[in-house]
Amino acid sequence: MFQPNKRPLYLAPMAGFTDPPFRALCHEGGADVVVAEMVSSKAVVRRNPKTLGMLRSYPGERPVIWQIFGCDGFELADAAAYIESLGESDGIDINMGCPMPKITGPGSGAALMKDVESTRRKLEQVVRAVKLPVSAKMRSGWDSRSIVAPDMAQAAADAGCQHVCVHGRTSKQLYQGQSDLEVIARVKEASPIPVIGNGDISTPEDALRMLRETGCDGVGIARGALGNPWIFSRIKRFFETGELAPEPTWMEKVAGAARHFTRAWNFHQRDENAYRGLKGHLVKYFTGHPGSADLRRGVGSVTCNEEMELLILGAAGGNRIMEATLELPGLTERARSSAAQAAGSDHPR
Ligand SMILES: Cc1cc2nc3c(=O)[nH]c(=O)nc-3n(C[C@H](O)[C@H](O)[C@H](O)COP(=O)(O)O)c2cc1C
């Protein structure tokens, strides 16, 4: 799956965000590979219904890598084999970066960075259990006194992993400071397998800096893709031509939010519970424009499909052409007339 020289752009995993509709939108937006939100290996092995529900995929989101977390090599291997058996995954990634105490407490996530040799054995168990490519997503280390990512990348390669993705912060740092490009450069130097550099990329220039300063083989983007799935194609264009495509306009953002809404609505089979995950996404489209705070507040208080339609159409200023392009699901008469009334109002553009 990994194609050197192509500088693949990865959607890095985000629990609660990198769900199937968003993954598909990022593919459309130019991502080469998308990584699903982490799932617990224990829950997969126990066939927890909610977790199994998270293993559903969306048409158009391949290649997709499924990420698991856990601390027991047998459990990780069994979970990976089960996911492979579903036939909807193009790779298995092991979470070695989550800093949340409920994950690291039992020894999972970033706690795996504490013992290189023991983690190498666990990775090897996973590699042996599946035919799919296995990768590891790590932080630079557990804390500033144990920057082990270069050794861990070597260990991952020894275990048979096909690539590593490195977020250049320690687990203790959480999201403070900046992703350390020097550490990622050291990982690249030490690693016999491709390295994806990750952390703080929110513009094409950031992505280029990551490549130039670390020599990494591809870049991983997480927060920078929220409300901004176009970032991947803007980066691609910048890499290929040196041209900096303009930021999406307000109308493009509104249309993006509507597209996201439609995808999620259909994926969740018109279940209004879908809003729980969707609201977090939609507010991100409505960020950074004068007057958009009201819209973000509006998203927070939406309770049904019709209200969401109204809100998005209102943001579009009731523009009839937008209405046609939005392809909102089952646009109601009330939404239509409200949108028409909203035309000419002073919604942010
Ligand atoms: C809300 C949120 C959820 C995350 N969930 C995961 C996860 O499930 N697995 C993982 O490996 N990293 C997870 N991360 C870390 C990101 O993949 C990424 O490494 C980190 O955010 C740095 O990249 P960025 O600056 O591009 O956001 C998460 C980050 C955020 C902000």
C-alpha cells in the first residue's frame, strides 16, 4: 500500500472524529490513506456490539487502516485477525501514542513506548497473525527523558511492520509545545521502513516544512483536516506545482458542511443520534469567519434533521443555486421557505 516517492498524505486517526463519512470525505479531498479512530482490541475480541459497529466502512473510503489499542500481544493479534477477516481493511495500525490515563493506565497507547523490547514482541505477534500490512503510530517517547521513537521505529521494522507514523510530542506533553521535527528527523535516519511525520500541519507550507526538515516519507494530518477535508488536495497541488491554492470560500465551506451532513445522515440511516458525532465536525466548518460564532452555537443546539437543514441553508443565505448543490437529504418545505426568507440576510460569507 505504501508507495514511496509519492509522499502519501495520511488522515491521522482521531477518536470521535475519523468516522466513515469523514474518512470518505477526506479521500475525496485528496488523502491517500485514511486511518480509522482507535478501537479496543479487548472489545473486538469480546465482539462488543458497539465496537463491531465501529468497524463498518463507507463506500469510497479505501484504502483505510484500522487502528487498535491494547497491551496484550495475544489480544492485539486476535483483534487484528478478526478485523482482517471482515475484509474491509487495508492495514492494521497499533496505537502507541494515546496519552489518556484510562488507556495508558493498563499499559496501552503511549505506555507501549516505555519498553521497546516488550513492544517489539507484541508487534511481532500482530504481524504474524495477519497478512495485511501492520504499522505503528507512536509519540516521540513517554517523557522528555525517554525519547525512544528512533529505537522504537527500528524495533517496529524488526517486528515486520511496514511503516511508522510519529507524532513529535511525548505522551507527557499531551498537546503542549510543538511537534518536534528534530526527533522525527532522527526517527527517519534510524528507520529502515517509511516514516510518516505528524503534528501541527494545518497548511501546505507546514506539510512542506515537515518533509524538508525531517526527510520523512509522507505526512499525517489530524486536527488540520477537521472542517477542512480539502487540505489534502491543497497540499498535493503545492507539492506538485508549488502553487498555493486559495483557501475555500465561505460558500465552499457551507457546501462542505452540507455534504458532510448528508453523508453522515445517510450513513447513520437517518438516525438523529448521528448528531452526536456530527456536531463536533460541523462547528469546525463554521470557524474563523466574522459572525460565525452564532452558527457554531446553532449547531450545538440542533435537535433534528430539519433544524440542521435550516441552519445550513441559513448559512448559505438561502441562495437557490446553493440549495441545488447542497443536496440536503429530504429538504422539507419549511426549510425551503425559511431558506428563501433568509436570502439577503446578513449571514457571514
Ligand atoms: C480529538 C483527537 C483524537 C485523537 N485520537 C487518536 C486516536 O484514536 N489514535 C491515535 O493514534 N491518535 C489520535 N490522536 C492523535 C492524532 O492522530 C495526531 O497524532 C495528533 O493530533 C497530532 O497531529 P495534528 O497536529 O495533525 O492534530 C487524536 C487527536 C485528537 C485531537
